[in-house]
Amino acid sequence: MDTRRLNHIFRPDGRALIVAMEHAAIFGPGKGTEDPGATIKQVVAGGASAVMASFGIIRCFVKELAPVGVILRSDGAPTILGPDASAPVWFGVEEALRLDADGICISAFPGHHSEGQSLDNLAQIAGCRQVMMQTSIRDDESFAAGHLHVGYAH
């Protein structure tokens, strides 16, 4: 791996186990995530190499997240309480750097009614390339299939 941040996310063998913990920001805490600190400790003990989380989780659980890579969820989605709508970028490169995050995750939805907004969001975090931060992009098809496609901006 050729950057410090990549080395936080990927193991020396090039493999990574990234656990997504940002869903509570939209769906509320699910079973087993009511105590984020304890959940993070279990995730780390279980061998995760990185955690993808919301701004609040990263800010409040610095100590628990210290042993693993951290990926900031930069955009949002409508909550389960409201209508399906486009979501803005909540946190950009500057916030990610202040949190000492190793990467940023954002969704892009080609072919979806929110395609324009989601691609605009992706363009907003293009500054990651300038600071050698990794960018994870989840597209609509891979999301529906349960896969995460990751693109790295070097």
C-alpha cells in the first residue's frame, strides 16, 4: 500500500474487513448497536480492519476506533420517517481530515431519480485526491445486490 491511510484500512496482505456502522444515522440503532462503544470493541476484537461510521460515532468513540481504519460516511439518505428524497453531502473532506479519517464513503445512484444529486455529491468530495484520502463509492446496483464497490483516489 502506498499511503498511510490505505495502510490503516488494508492489512499487509492487501485484504480488508470493513464493518459499516453508519446505518443508525438513518434507520436508528439496530439490535446490537444500541451501545456503539461496546459494538466497536467487539468489531475490533473480531478482526475488522476498518469501520465505516457517521461523524458522531467517529467523534465520540475515538479511543475505541483507534486500532482500526476509519471511513467517514459523508452523505446521508432520507430517514425511514420521511419520503424518498435526494440527500446532500453532510460532511466533506475538511471534516474528514479534522476527524483524522482514513477515507470517505459516499453513495452514487446512476439511473435513480436522485442520480443528478448523487453525482453532484460525488463531485463535491473529489478533493480527497488532493489530500491522498481514499474514496469509497457505493452505486445503486451494487447496493441492491449487497456489494460495495470501492474506488480509490490516489
